Amino acid sequence: MDAQLFQAGQRLPLEFYLRTDVLQVARDLLGKVLVTELDGGRTAVRITEVEAYRAPEDRASHAWGNRRTRRTEVMFQEGGRAYIYLCYGIHQMFNVVSGPDGAAHAILLRAAEPLEGLELMCRRRNIPPGKFTTANAPARLTTGPGALAQALGLTTAWTGGSFFDPATPFWIEDRGDHLPETAIATGPRIGIDYAGESAAWEWRFWVRESRFVKR
DNA sequence: CAAACGATCGGCT
DNA sequence: GCCGATCGTTTGC
């Protein structure tokens, strides 16, 4: 995408999310910074691993065949908001809705590097607090979609929340970290064996060099 | 009403 | 590293 469109250190503009190519939006989310202000504290992470989901043709999507249910309805809304659902009764899965109104596109955030609020993240994750920085933080703090959402304090209560609503305590920023194509690795998505031919599509993207990625 | 489900943790080797 | 138990919402039969 045109780097000139988005200034460093700024929240991503609505046009970032409204693009129809969800695979490109997914790639562009790598290196961006997700910030939450919840539980009276601020946490921020650099996104390192994502998966794209694209209805109607993608059988791995909850909205496969443009199936509209109460849960999936938010995916059909305009991009730039959260789709958060519960998996296995325990894990909160945080997705970024993208595309124009009517297109059920979403990007699952699977892993990230901790940047700010490490102590708060440790508390939420039940990890003994330490003098952690991005350099020495344990990967399990923010690696894996359930672990990441837990570290950030995100729950299904916030599904549907727009990044452009002042009442939403989370958003995504560009801090000038633009990754070259060679820094991005691709592969099939995880845990979707039920999805037929869609299971083979290489719609998982990660920062090749990062240790905050599920191997 | 029951099965499925975009995963994690702890306890072992 | 591998393996097993696990939890509760959502959906479809």
C-alpha cells in the first residue's frame, strides 16, 4: 500500500480497513501497533502474526456462504471494528473487521510483541511479573490468539466496537514500521482442518524474524 | 438438545 | 516436545 497515505504514530484511518483485499489488509497489519486502555491501564503490542478470513467463499470463516447469525453480523458491517468471539468456551479471539459494509471480511490477530504495559499483561496472563522488556519477555505472554487477547484485556463484551468510536478503549496505530515483502512469511491457517479446500489456502501471515509467533 | 468449536495449560517424558 | 482435559457459547438437527 502507499506508505504516504498513513503518517507514522497515527491511528490507522478508516480507508485502511475499507479496502476489499483482506489478504493485503492482513499483511499490512503486521508491524502495526494495537493499543488498549482497559482495567485502568494501557497496553500496547506490535502485531506479528495474523490470519485472513473471507466470506462467502472461505469455508473456514464463521460467515461462510454469507451466513448471517447474531454472532457473525458484525463481520458484515463496515471495516474498522472488532469481532470478538469465544472459542472452546474459554479463549477470546480478537479479529479486525475489514472491507466495506456487506463484505464479511475479518483478520484474526494470533500473536504480537509486547511494547507497553508488560506488568499489566503479566497480571492478566497469570505470569509472575518480572523486569520484562520486548527483548526478554516470555513468548507465551502474547503468542497465540487466546493468550494475546487475554494479555490485552479484550473480551467478547467489546465485539462490534468501532476503532473510530471515542468510547472504544482500543485501536490500531502506525508507528512507521513498514515491513518489506521479504520480511513476511506465509502459510496455511491453523486449526481449520474441517474447512475443505479452504484449509490449504496460505492466508496466515507472520513476521519471519519474530520470536512472538506460533511455530 | 447435543455437537462443534480459528486453543491453552499443566504434567509428564 | 507431546498428550490429555478442558470450558461455555453458538448453532443446527
